[in-house]
Amino acid sequence: MGQRASELAAATPQSRDRYVDLLRVVSLGTVVLGHWLMAVVTADGVGNLLAEVPRLQPLTWLFQVMPVFFYVGGFSHALSHRSLARRLPPGVPGYAAFLRVRLRRLLRPTLVFVLVWALAALAVQLAGGGGGLTGAALRLVTQPLWFIGIYLAVVALTPPLLRLHERYGWGAFLGLVAAAAAVDLLRFAGGVPFAGFLNFAFVWLAVHQLGFLRADGRLTRPGLLAAAGAGGAVLLVALGPYPLSMVGMPGEEVSNMAPPTLALLCHGLWLTGAVELLRRPAAALLARPRAWRAVVAANGIAMTAFLWHLTAMLGVYGIQLGLGGALPEPAGAAWWAQVPVRLLGAAALTALCVAAFRRFEQPGGAGPRPGPWQPAALGTVLCLLGVLGLSVTGLGGLLEGHSAVLVAVPVTAPAAIALVLGGWALVERSGSARKVRVRG
């Protein structure tokens, strides 16, 4: 991997925006670190440090950086879609090819993660286990898959939203912001059931749309964007029904994350402006070969590390229990004293998982193959529903038919896994019906 990263780094064209690659790595790395720090594990289950120590909740305004990943995704998707359109013959639809190219590195490591954990969960439950920390692990490890499910939808909607952007520019972004605000009015003022779930689309798509604007060089006043976003978030939290935390809290009646709120969108705006203000000093750093090689290497394993980081964290606690050590009282002095050791242990176990599974994240297979858009779109929808289903139901209770509710529909883990596998097969096969010469 080191040689491969060196070769890729050396071959990087001068025109590449290296800062975007850095932001992708830093955003996922910050999410991983935040999860490791927030988890409060006991022998019976997993809690949240921010619920134990509420005064730490303002830190979520720094550690909740998932909007940056969607912003970077918008930039990359715009460039990728336009590049593919230039390489295809005139009149040849490239939607299926775009989906295959963008989803391959996202879904392949995800499928491996799901299948490995599903087999492990089945083995544990056949052996009569599944209680205590093990049961908590089976429920917890799939929760971060919500992000992949939403990101699948964002990728699938890139072509039509990119056309809206090219026609309306900032107007397309402001339309999504207005839609998010209208949804919150329906949710909080109108009391309309399930209205808030629409903001899983509008909020994340609005942040993603900012990436289109950056790709066209139209994000020219990041300081103003940051100030407007921060001011809006502060006002909404101070005056509205929005909680202070930008991540979900156990037992909270209203969450800024699930479903997303206008406050989270404002938070995303200030983060976007803030990271753009740091672009120049970061670009100077990334001009150094060693720094750029590190970013290239990290980008090659980022999704694998994200998928397995909770497994590693729970493994650290499991080792501690297995060695006969008592888990410290959550948020107590001993708990804080053990934080550095736990972080090092989780990083080491994550590295082992990455070494075992990183090959599934590497690009491979055939190049873009144009084909009918319907199978690709249907396959993406099935993958989206399956991944989101797994994020809510977990892998506990496989033998008992345990289910959870996704929006308003009950879903079981086996059904969710079947949806993911079937959807991936459709996306893969969507390019096999037609063979069209792709211009190099």
C-alpha cells in the first residue's frame, strides 16, 4: 500500500484540488475520533459521554463534521459526472456508468463488513450468546451505516441536481434550504407526522449542493457563509425547539440529526465556510510530498477504517473485560485516565481490520459501462433501503426475527441484507446490457 500511495502521489496532476482530499480524510477521521471519545461502555451496554456530561455538548459544534464530507462529495461528484459525460459519445446516457463508478468503492467494503458481522452474529446466537456487551455490540456496529445509506441517495440524485445547479446556481441551493425550513415548520408548528424525515434529503442535499458551487468557483465569500451559518444555528438553538447538541442524544425528544433539522443545516454552512477559510495554508502544506503521500494513503483506506472503527473500539473493551479488568465508572477519574490507552488500542485494532479488508476498497473491475438507467436506479434504492434498515435494526435477534421501524415500515436484518445484495447485483449488471466505446 505504501508503494501504491507513493506512485499515486507522484502521478498527481498539478490541477488536482488536494485540499478536497484532505477534507475527506479529516472529516471521516474526526467522526471516528468522536465516536471513540463519546462511547461510554459498561459490562451491560453502551452509553453516551455527552449524556453523562451535558456540559460537553458544545463540542459537537466542532466534532460533528459529517456536513464537510457531503460538501466534499458534491465537489467530487460534479467533477466526476462532467468528466464521464465528456468521455462518452454524444447522446449516450451515462447515469448507470456514473453510479457504478461512484458506488463501487463505497459498497464493496460495506458488503464485506455486513457479511462478516452477519456471520459472526449468527454464530454467536447459535451458540446461545448475545447478551451484555456482546448484545450491545450487535446492535451498535451497524448504526453508522445510516451515513452510507444517505450518501447513496445523494450519489443517485447528483445528475438531476447538477442540472438544476447549472441552470439556477445559488437558486437551486436556496430552494433546498427553503424546503428544509418548510419541513421544520410542518414538523414543529404544524405537527405533521413523519414530515421531518423529508429533511434526510433536503438538509444533506443542500450541503452537497454547496460542493457544486465550489466546483464552479462560486463560493467566493466563505467568511460570510460561516458567519451566516453560525448566527443562524445560534438563533435557532436559542429561540427554537432545537437542542444544543449537533449529534443525537439518548432519550432526547428532538434531535438535530435524526431527522436532520434546519439548525444542523446552518451548522453545515458555518463548517463549510470555516474550512474554506483554511484552504490557503492547507494548500501550502499539501505541496510537500510527504504530506501529500500521507493524504493519498489515508484516502485509500478511509472508508474501511470508518466501517470497522466501532468494532475496534468494542474490541478494546472486550479485551479489558476478558483480561479480568473492571470497566471504570463512566466519566469518572479512572475513565478519563484510561482514555489515551483506549484510543491507542482502538487505533491499533482498526489498523488490523484495515490490513485485513482494505483490498475491498481499492478500485477495480471494468471501466465505465453505459447501460439502461432503470436497473441502476432501482439497485441503488434497494441498497439504500437495506443499509438504512441495518442501521436501525442491528444484528441482534437474528434467530428471533427481531425487527425495527424504518420511518414507518418494520424491517428485519435478514431482509435488509437481502436488499443490499440484490441492489448491488442490479447496479453491477446495469452496465452489461450495452457495450459502448468510452472515449479515453
